[in-house]
Amino acid sequence: MEKQILHIDVNNAFLSWTAVEMLKQGSQIDIRQIPAIIGGDESKRSGIVLAKSMKAKEFGIRTADTIYQAKIKCPNLKIFASDFKIYRKYSDKLYQLLLQYTDKIERFSIDECFLDMTYYLMKDSLLNKAKEIHKRVKEELGFTVNIGVSNNKLLAKMASDFEKPDKIHTLYPQEIPEKMWNLPISELFMLGKKTVPKLYNMQIKTIGDLAKTDQKILEKKFGKHGIMIWEYANGIDDTEVKYEKENPKGIGNSITLPENITDIKKLEELLLALIEQVTYRLRSYHLLANTVNVQLRTKDFEDTSHQGKLDYPTASTKEIYQKAKKLLEQMYKKQIEIRLIGVRVDHLQSKEEQQLSFFESKENEKQEKLDKTIDELKQKYGYNVITRAGKMKIGKMLKLKDIE
């Protein structure tokens, strides 16, 4: 199956995260809207600009300028000290939000992540997931991100570096000549600064020039590195998203529909499919959920959501579906056209913390055996091969058989 990769890059992370924290602490000024920088100790000559606002950039202030240089360019410049506790706090908040979408997240740096979404799309498109994440980060966390969308890490990373801030860009192999080859050679990912002038001396000035250069010439000049940069210039990258599994604080999934739906029975079928994927992940972490949240978005982009507490902590597909179905019934209004449905489980706890009555434990034991059997079959034969009867109609209903 073709990989489905996202690259998430926080816009102006240090300054943005400082601004969000200051606003939460009661500040009346959003430092993203004034000439401001994050810098070192102003009293020391070695203090430099670590991050700058767009207003500061308009004065010609650049990252790595000394604070002395920056203040000459903008005498009214506001300077704020770096605080890595704040940066780690918001980096972790972003990571927890992203864990609701996939287990496979590579924290490339404090403000960048790669997401492998290959088996997590549930018949939705990767671009729709990118839009959903983009919107949620802004609304729930208070800062913006650029998102690159592609089928490998290199192209997703290159795409996220296109026009900033607050953008989503795709870069698929067929888009490389138009979107990537005209860029200066210095823009190619993983190309060292020392290599650029050497390529210029070879009359290689754009990524396209490099892509069309004889690979043997590059290998002779740069060794294995020459092969790598030629492959990158042609969009070739088969590296995996390197991740360490960490417990999420919530797990969710949603699907944007190719056609608006008004039939609650079809929405219930979609809800079951989403819950199957969510509970499969829940059980893989050996976690139980205490609450479930159902979200609907209308054709007019009006969002509504209802949350309910489960009778007891559970990872049971059946129990969570029954609760979610009731929430859906409460929210549903006849003839309202729905374009997105989502579900999320929260207030997670480890299975060891579970305490049930005798009756509940017997019922839960039966359901656990069924869920465990289905999970084992999925692991052996593939997630999409083994499914419940209610989900089998969905590919046909959504007319999205070619999208996994």
C-alpha cells in the first residue's frame, strides 16, 4: 500500500508558544502582532535572535542577528527570554493531539513531526485529515502550523516548507517538476551548506538541474552523498517514520464525506466503522476509556458535539458504540446534511485500574474475548481484511473503494 505521510511544522514556534502562554496568563498583548523577538540575555554581547515576529521581520530582523543589531533596526523592539519549559509544554500538547490520529509519530524536532497515516485514514483522504488537524491545532492550541502532504517523508517535509505561515501544501511525485524543480538548490532537504557552492561550480543551481544531472557524475564527485541528493532531487525516499509508542490522552478519528448524508442509519454505520478503529487502538495500548465524544459537521461547516460518560471504563467496541449511538441520536436533526462525522474517547486509564461489579465483569469478559479474537485476526491478515458486518457497506456507500 502506498504510504500516507504528513509533516507538521509549527510556525515560528518559540515566539508563538511564548505568545500563547502570555495570553493565558492574562497578557493584553499578542506578541505575534508587534515587533518582538525571542532572544538571549540582552546584557550580553553574545545574545542573538532565536525567533522573530512578522512585524520584526518587516524591519529586516533575521534569525541569528545579535540583539544589538536587531535593536538598531528596530529601536522599539520587544525582547523576551527563551523558556524551554514552555516550549516542551506546547510541543507535548501538539503531540498528544496528533496521537489521536495515529500511533506512528516521529518527533523530528521540538516543533516538527512526521505522521504515518497509512493505516489510519478509514476511507478518508490524507488531505482531509491534514485540514482537520490544521483547524484543530489553531482552535484548540492557539497557534498555527504548516502541513506537508505526500507519500514519503522527503516530499512531505519539502511541501511543509513552501509558502508560510498557516498553510497546507501537497507535493506528490507528479507535482515535483512544477512545485520543486524550480527551487534554488539550497532549498533541497539535507543538502549541506558546503555542498551548495560545489554544485554551483558544476552549473547546478536549481533542484531540477540536480535531478537531471547524471547520477554517476554526482557519485564520483560526492560519493554516497551524491547518490542521496540525486534521489532527493527526484523525490525518491523510502525511509520509515521512526516512532516510539507513547500512551495517548485521547484517541479519535473522523471522516469527511464525499457526499452529504441525511440518513441517520448511514451515519450509524460510519460511526461503527470509526469506533472499530478507535477501540482497536485503545486495546493495543491496554487502555480503557471513560468518556466518548461524537462530532458532526454540517454542509454549512457548523460543528456540534456531544460527550457522554460511559457506565464503566471500557475498550469494548460494543459498549462504546452503544453510548456513541445514543449521543448521535440526541444530536441528529432530520434533513440536516452532514459532511463530517467524528468520534473520540477520552479520560483514558490503564486496564489495571479497572474495578467492575461481578455482573459487569462477566459481560465485559465475553465482549473482551470477541474483541481480542477480531484484533488478533486483524494483526495477522491486515486491519481492513477482518471487519464487522456493519462496516462492510461503507466502502460502497462512500464510493471510496480505492482509498484506504
